[in-house]
Amino acid sequence: MTEQTKLRTAGIHHITAFVRDAQATVDFYAGLLGLRLVKKTINFDAPEVYHLYFGDEQGSPGTIITFFPSAGSRLGRVGAGQVGITTYVVPADSLDFWRERLAKFNIAVTETIRFGETYLQFDDPDGMHAELVARQEGAASTWGYGGVPAEKAIKGFGGAVLYSLAPSRTAHLLEHVMGLTKVGEENGFARFQSFGDIGNIIDVNVTPMAAGAGGAGTVHHIAWRAKDFEEHEGWRTQVETSGYQPTPIVDRQYFNAIYFREAGGILFEIATDPPGFARDEEQESLGEKLMLPEWYEQHRDQIVKLLPPIEVRVLKEDQ
């Protein structure tokens, strides 16, 4: 594969994290942040654990944050070898709305400026770091919920801040394998940008930092977009010929996936845009029913008994 024909990702497909409490996670990401619960399924490798997907109204690539909630699990430590901060993009001129909303829910917020942009940084109930940034680019949300009207709603990912054990090698991968463009460096971070309009801006620490530890409140992996199944196969070849060790292609029902760990310790996935979350549910009712892959369907009753009940609900602060 020549330099001219190398594949380039449009940006982030989804980000997946560990949390403890399923209902608290639904309340925070759907109730407070206003995202739509677009799929309620299970961890295919541990069916006693939910796999919850939140995103825009369609569950579009570039908007999807997913969680494995496990009650009683130990808290992790955010650090190198992980996604350090998950970035969400909101409409231009909407940061005042979000300042007020986070204050209403007594969420501690730190404001910071990075590469000339203002970020509102805060933690979720398990201590996972998140931030909001306002930008013009990216399609407007069509989903409003609770106290979040569609015109103020999160549009999807703005990107992410990667904490690397080997920053120069992570930077090389982003630029020369994933196809992002380096756009600047300041205050300890290098910035890279993909050609997409959401999930497209990635900041990486320039100097090494202390290693993180997996557990609740930390990101398990970050997934990048492949536009279709054919390109996905090309991505596997590109990753492998670049010296990494990708897994075989795995069918995740709503996308196909390959995984590999990059030199900075972060688990990367490349996921296909199709087939999407409406493959087994109507668009209007996404996330309302527990969806199981066919090989687990015969065990539905037993699985349901193991899972805590959850509901998407308008929080008392919005009533």
C-alpha cells in the first residue's frame, strides 16, 4: 500500500468505558447530558453485564459513548495508556446554557483553554473525565430530552485527549497510520485532526505521564471509523503492515471491529459505520427493549434476572 493510497479515518466511531452503576449512568448521560439511549444490550463476553450505547437520535458514528456497568467493581485510575478526556461538541454559543445546566446539577466544572478553544471540564459519577466544547462544524442534533432542547444538545464527539506512555509513537500512529494531520503543539499537547466534522480533533500529551489503571471511571478503548466492510478489511491490512497486531475481524452486531494496542498503551479499535443500530429495532424505539444476539436469545429469561432494572427518566431537577 503506497503512501498515496493509504486509508484515512474520518475520526472517532465510538468510545467505550467501565462504570459501576447502570441507573446512575443512564441518569447522567441521558438525563443530564441529554443523549439518547440507542441500544440496550449485553456484554457478549459477559452476559450478566449490560452494554449501554448512548448517542444522537440515530446512534450515528461519531456520537456513540458506550458503557459496561458492573456493580461493585473497583475504581480505576485515569492515566497514560488510556483516553484521558472524552470531548463532546455542542452548538456554537451554547456554552452558557451548559454552564448553567451543570451548575443546576451541582457538577463541579473547570474551565480551560486549549488551542484557543474554551472547554468545560467535569467528571461523571465514577470520575471519568469529560469536557464540552462549542463549535460550528457538525450537524445539529435532532434529539432533545428533559431539560436539554435539541438546539442546545450535544452534537457528538468533539474528539478526545489521549494520554500516552509513548507520546511520539502515538503521534506517529495517528499521523502516518490513521491518517490524521498534525495541526499544532502548545502547553504540553500536540493536536491532530481528521477530515470528518465530528469526533475529529485529537490532543495527545507531548511528554510521558504516569500510567493509568483500568476499572470503573476509565475508558476501555477508542474506536475509529471505517466507512464500509471493504475499507475495514483494508484497514486491517494497513494496521498489520505498519507493524501492529490487529485481531481478526469481529462481528459486533451493529458494526464489525478489529482491535490492536498501540505503542502508547491505548487500546484502539477500528469499527465499520454500517450496519448501525436500526438493524434490529425501529428507529423510533431504539434503546427501549433489551436486545440480545441470536445465540443468547434462548437464555433471555435468565439474563434478564441477572441485570438490574434501568429506565430513561426526566430527573427531578428538570421536573
